[in-house]
Amino acid sequence: MANREALRELQIRLAERLAASRTEARAASWLAFECAGQGVLVPLPTAGEIFPLSALQPVPHTQPWFMGVANLRGLLHGVVDLAAFLGLREPLQAAVLRDKLREQARLLAFNPGLDTHCAVLVDRLSGLRGAHQLRRVEDQAADPGRPRFAPALWSDAQGRSWQEIDLAALARHEQFLAIAAT
């Protein structure tokens, strides 16, 4: 008899937790990293796997921010120096990658659901961030010149700025797709 009561109580608690989880708003969460000293947030649903910096094969006649292709789990991915694409620094040369960034730099692949074989070079991972840790900077969100892939600027409790980058929107951005050198 005691086992039936315990089982019934467990079922009731599970049903209550399931109902509560359906009604609670899901908190936004991001992967945080740095590019040329700038804090960047990527929504977790758009991020894919994180890889150590691997051998890159250069592709001739491409934009300076397009670093080449890398074999990531048996698939070729185009690799973009995100900081250079965003205009935060000059494109990195292979020697600089080996000497200065090799230990902390990572390749962040786009989520496979975005149907693009692309990865971006990030200088350093900074962990995960939740909505409760950040405050949206309202005046930046209203900037009409802001590209669609950069929907918001956030600030943390220490006053550091974090630029949100939507990889799904970036993957459709005209300039990002135009890797051929002009």
C-alpha cells in the first residue's frame, strides 16, 4: 500500500512539473566568446559544434576574411575570421594564428540545421550566458544601420558590452555569402 501511495505522489509531482515547464517562458541563452577583444553572443540554437583550431586549406581569390576550408568531422567547412569580417581587426595571417591564438582560438561551426557548412574563427570562448545575466541596451537595438545578423547589444553586470550575432541571419547575409575577391 505504501508503494502505491509513493508512486501516486511521484506521478502527481511529475505531472505538476511538466505542466509548469509548459507555461514558463524559456530563458534565452547564448554562447559567449571574444573576437578581437569584443564580447560576442551567439544564440545556442544557431551554434553547432566547437572545434580546436585545425589545419586550414587556403582558397585562392577569396576575401581576406575568408580563411579557407577545414575538415571538421569529415565535412569541409568554409572558415571565416569573424573579427575581420566584422571589421574589428585586420585578417589574421597563418603565422599569427600559430603563434598568438593557437591555444585559445576555436572554430565554431554553424548548427547543421542551418544547412550551411561554415565555421567562424573565435579568439577565446567565454562560456554560456543567460537572459538573467544581461541587460539589453535599448538605444543600440533601434539603430537602422545595424545589420540583421546583429540584432541587439547587451551589457552584463560588470558593464561589458556583448554584441549578439544571429548565425542563421549571418548565413543569409549578402556580404557574408560573397567570398570571391573583387
